[in-house]
Amino acid sequence: MNRPTFSERCFDAANTLFLTFLMLITIYPLIYVVLASLSNANQLMAFNGFLWKPLGFSLEAYSSVFANPMILKGYGNTFFVVLVGLCFNLLLTSLGAYSLSRKSLKYRKPIMLFIVFTMFFSGGLIPFYLTVKGVGLANTLWALIIPHAINTFNLILMKTAFEAIPDALEESAKMDGANDLVILFRIILPLSLPVIAVMLLYYGVSHWNSWFHALIFLQDRSMYPLQLILREILLQGEASTMAVGASDSDMAMLTVTLKYATIIVATVPILLVYPFLQKYFVKGALIGAIKG
């Protein structure tokens, strides 16, 4: 094995320093929010500079966040949308991708052309709103699930993964009497775990972070997802209503740490899921990218 030359060692060292610096400036905003949420509100308001530890460790902001019934209600609504939405997403995307991956499907290319067309051109927000309202989904959580059951990019990604599975497996299964549903659920999907993990992550993060459609479709605040409640706290000053029992002077200071604590509460669950899917992520996302 050849030893690296001096110039190669210099390049590796410079590369390591640059990537470390890039990682630090990327991750510091998240670290700042965590430390600020654990700080004393009075000390945090008076502090200016680089925050590298909590200023007067305090969990008062988190206790106020979890005492707010809207946060817990928002958690429940978000989990419902994520879990039920993922079931719809995986079922319909798998069925569509499997159909489009079969070479025997009639008019396959024209159908794909129409599907790809929707990636670049849409009907617009107002027709979309009128359609959802017209079918009776407005002011229900189903308005956040059913219209978003299939994402075109994810459909193409899963279709490409299915096409990589040898046709001989399908032909053998059909000779044994299996129909298309048996082939899909007992052969194709078990062999496509990496791309399914990618679908779980893509669709899951999309549902978890979604707030705009909830804003235009939901009028009942009891159905608000967590991200919409977080938006109210951050942009409309609703955090002051969570500082129950505090004086006016303390309320203004506590509101700052409440915002940071709410961001952490809304972010941590989706961050905890990523390590379990990470090992499939690169393989699943690159399926079909390498030819030959």
C-alpha cells in the first residue's frame, strides 16, 4: 500500500478542517436553540454573543409548553396525519408504481407523460381549494391526507426501484398461480425495503412539517397540527398566553425561551426517526441512478 504524499496529507487536512467548519456553522443554530430553551429567560435576554452552554439552567419553558393543552392536541393531530397519511402514501404509491413498472401495461408511456406533466404544471391554489372543499374535505384532517396521497417524484422513484427487480421472479410467481396483488405484496415489496424506508422518510417529514394546507383548510382550532400551533407562537405572539401566572415583565422574557422550547418539542420526534432509516437512505435514494 502506497503511503500518502505530503501534498495528499495537506489536502486531507485542509479538507477535514473545511468540512468540520461547515458542519459547525450548519449545526450551531440547532445547538443554540437547544441551549436557549434550557436557559434562564432573564439571563438570556441580557446576553449577547456566542452561546455555548445554558445560561442559568431552567426547565421552566418546557413545563409551560407541556402545560399548554394546544401543544398536546397538536401532537395528537400531527401523529394522526402522519400515521394515517403514511398508510395512504405507501399503499397508493406502491400500487401506482407497480402498475407503471410493468411493461405489459397498455398506454404506459402516455400515462407516464401525463404524470410527469403534473410535476411542472399544476392547476393552481384556488382550483385546488375549490376541489377539496367541493368534495367535502374542508375543515377535516382528511384534507391534509387524501389530496397528498401520491407525490409524483416519489412515485417515479419507487417505479424505478421496482423495474430493477428481475422479470423472471414475476414470471415464476405467475406460473405458480400468483396474481398481481400477491406478487406486489409478497415478492416486490419485501425486496424493496430500502426504497420503502426512503418513502417513509420523505412522506413522513412532509406530513410532519406541513402547515400551509392546514392553514387554508382548517377553521376549527381543535384540529390544528403541531406546526400550525408553532407558527402561531412564533409569528403571532401566542407564546405570551402560555406564560400562565407570570407578571407582565417576566412574561415578555419567558416568551423568548418558550419559543425556543416549542421549536425543540416540535422538532425532536422527527429527528429521532432519522437514525433508524439512515442505513437504507443512500441505497434507496440512488436506486436506478447507476446504469449498466
